[in-house]
Amino acid sequence: MNPSIHFYSVGNPLYADDGAGLAVIDALKINPLFEKATFFDAHTDALSLIDKFNKNGLNIIIDAARMGKSAGHVEVIRKEDVRLVVQWDHLSLHGFGLAETIELADKIDMLPNNLWVIGIEPDTIQIDMPISQKIKAAIPVAVDKIINEVIENGQL
């Protein structure tokens, strides 16, 4: 296993499906394939990712994101496509959205060379609600997609 794989989640588990990223991170943490990976939960502070990025490693951000797909859809988005794919990434909840964070990191030369965003289309974003059934079903799909992408790209 390449120890330079870094996972990040953004979101608020108190807002139903906005906690999708953290749920996927929790599933990845117990997977033996990623025992040497690092994990960071940015909660609602996407901007804090800039200080945590690893310039030379593989950086994978998992986040609930409106992409115009059906609820539970999991999409692997490369850094150059984030602005094109992500239509909403909690700007009102987080204050500084993921797309803006990536753009800022690029402008100040802090953006990693290898960055993927795993976007999960939310079903419900409402305070004090649990993750929806559609997103619960999407968690193992996201984990499998991450494993397949990491293997296909020679990172495992």
C-alpha cells in the first residue's frame, strides 16, 4: 500500500446527507487496504483542507455535492473538473465551499498535484436528520469506487 494516500471529508453529519463524507471516511478507516493512509475530517471548514493537503501524495476528498444526478450517485471528479461538476457544495452551510477552496489552493500554489473529489449526490439536507437510506446504500458504492480508482491508477 502506498502510504501517501490522504483522505479528507467535508460536511456536517447533523444535516442528514451532508454527513456522507464522514460516513465514507469511517468505512475506509476500517479497510485494511488503507491502514497506512491518513484521514482528516474538515467538518464544515473546507478551507482547513489547504493546510492538510499533501502536495505529492494522492489526496481524496469525500463530500456530499449537488451534481444534478439522482440521490446516492457517486462520482469521481478530478481537480480540474470540480467547478464544472459540482453545482452546490454547502456554501451556505460551510461558508467557503469546496470548489472555492480548490480554486484558492490553486491560486496560492497549495493545490496537490493529484487530487480527486468523490462527490455523493445528497437526498436530504435538513438539520437534525440522520443520513437517508439512499446515502447509506451509497457508502459501500463509494468505498468500492475509491478502491477501484486507486488500484487502476497504480496507488495500491
